Amino acid sequence: MRFNPLTDHERYLDKDPKEMSLTELRMLLKIKRMDLQIGWNEFEGKIKFWQRVVRSVRESGMVDQVKEGFQSYLQNKSPKE
């Protein structure tokens, strides 16, 4: 019997783990591991995406322009003596 995680996981959702056989518990553990791995892969993908965005913004020079604009705004805003 082959396990298909796309369809077979539904067999284990409603069953209490205390009532499962050893084989069913192993399948449940395998399902949980796969879910965890999928979640981790999605998380890593999001981190890599934002790292690329930040790197692109830095390399474009926009950060320096924003800093300069903000500093000039603060200098113009400060009370003059």
C-alpha cells in the first residue's frame, strides 16, 4: 500500500491517536513531518523574497536618497537661532 499525502491524510484527521495502530501512527507522524517541512519551505521562501527586495532597494541607491531627504527635512525643521 502506497501513501498519497494529497488524499490519504484525510483518513487520519478524525481519528484519535490513542485508537490508532502503529502503522497509522507512523503515517500520522509522516504527515505531520511533511506539513512541518512544507511550512518551513514557505517560511524560507518568504525570507528569501524579502532579502532580495531589500538587496535591490539598497543597490538602487534609494536608501541613501531617503536618508539624505530625511536629514535635510530635519535640518530645515529644526529651530534656527
